[in-house]
Amino acid sequence: MMRGALIVVEGLDRAGKSSQCEILRDNLQKSGRSVKYVRFPDRTTPIGRLIDGYLRGQSQLDDHSVHLLFSANRWEVAQSIEQDIANGVTVIVDRYSYSGAVYSAAKANPNLSLNWAWQPEIGLPRPDLCLFLRISPDEAAKRGGFGAERYENETMQRRVRELFQTIFDLQPSGDVHIIDAEGSIEDVSQGIRKIVVNCIERLHTIGALRKLGPIPI
Ligand code: Z5A
Ligand code: MG
């Protein structure tokens, strides 16, 4: 039996990640594939509930502590993702280690570098494909103003945008595809579908599911 693919969708606030993950899941299911949709942070677990309280501003946590919680929130499901993939299920992931490293490193904390932030991600399942939904600040603003959660402000989003570029430049070539996410939901989803189907069809050239490695900073 062919293994499933690990497909990650990344992007800034309101880029349309969750909308596109759901459409992709439905499309792949309609074409007869087994698919699961996972999102991070997963706010339903005990660790996820701590993260949720922090993002809503209901609790204060040290930058390093909350960073490690976000990472632990991925580690707590890493084994089940690997198991699903081994069983032929394609797993679509809404935000992953790239958001993890970038949002923490974007804080004005000189002791929290991108390199430090990446360390706890090393060893997690490595995506077969990471789609980065690119959107300009103007287009994002049209999709609704900033919400009330932490990080939903202009300074933070600008730093995050720059750091996404930095971290993607450091990934092995072929792992990341940039998608223009400013078109209609339908147009964007068609582009995504083509790239994902191509990745699934070429999985045999990748071989076994790989693990995230260090970044060459
Ligand atoms: N974070 C972190 O710090 N560390 C970590 O390790 C992780 C995350 C994993 C919450 O994430 C915060 O956690 C986030 C990063 C940080 N902080 N910020 N900013 P989240 O994923 O739970 O946040 P979210 O609120 O679910 O996602 P989002 O980024 O705000 O939205 P989205 O999923 O990209 O977009 P959407 O919900 O699909 O669409 C937004 C709206 O736009 C909606 O009304 C859609 O109908 C509309 N939309 C979508 N696509 C289109 C197109 N193509 N045209 C027009 N309108 C569209
Ligand atoms: Mg979302």
C-alpha cells in the first residue's frame, strides 16, 4: 500500500488557510482518497487550552514557555500523523512548524532567535509539500480587520511576513511552494489541487516520510 502524503498549508493571518484546507480535504475525498485535516494550534488538548487562553489574552506566559507549548502541541500528535500516513491516509495540516518558529521569533525578544525557535521542531514529520498562501496586507485587510487575538496587529504581521521568507529560503529545495492567494477562493483551490495531486503522484520518488532537520543558519 502507498503511504499518504503530509501536506502543510501556511500563510499570514486571513490568507485563507483554513478555507483552502477544507476544500482540499473535500476534493481529495471526492476523488476516493483517505484524508485527515489537522490544525495547529489544536486548541482541544490540555496543552492547546493553555495556548488558547494565551492567544485570547486571558493568561500571560513567558515567550519561551509558550513557544515550547506550541511545539509540544505538535509533538503530541506527531505519532498519530505518522501512523495515519503509514496507513495510506493523506494528512492536511493547517499551520505547522514554520508558523511556530516565525511567530515566536517575530516578537521583540532578543533572546528568542529564529534558530532557537526552530530547535524543538527538529525530528517532527517533514512535510512532503508546504504551500505558502501569499497575500498582501491590503488584500488581508479587505477580508476583515484584525481580530482581538495576540499577534493580530500590523507590526507583528510585518515581521512575520519577513521571517516566513527567511525560513523558507532555508528549507530544502522543493519543500515549499508559494501560492498567490489573492484570487477567488475557487481559483486558489484549483491551483492548490493541481500541485497537491502532482505531489501525491510523485510520492514514490520521495520514499518514506522524512523528518524535519536543522536549518543552516
Ligand atoms: N501560532 C504561533 O504563534 N505558533 C504556532 O506554532 C502556531 C500558530 C501553529 C492562531 O492561529 C495564532 O497562532 C496565529 C499564529 C499563531 N496568530 N496570528 N496571526 P490560527 O491558525 O488558529 O488562526 P486562525 O484565526 O484560524 O487563522 P487565520 O490565519 O486568521 O485565517 P486563515 O485560516 O488563513 O483564513 P480563513 O479563516 O480561511 O479566511 C479568513 C476570511 O477570509 C474568511 O472570512 C474567508 O471566507 C475569507 N477568505 C478566504 N479566502 C478568500 C479569498 N480567496 N477571497 C476572499 N475572501 C477569502
Ligand atoms: Mg485559520
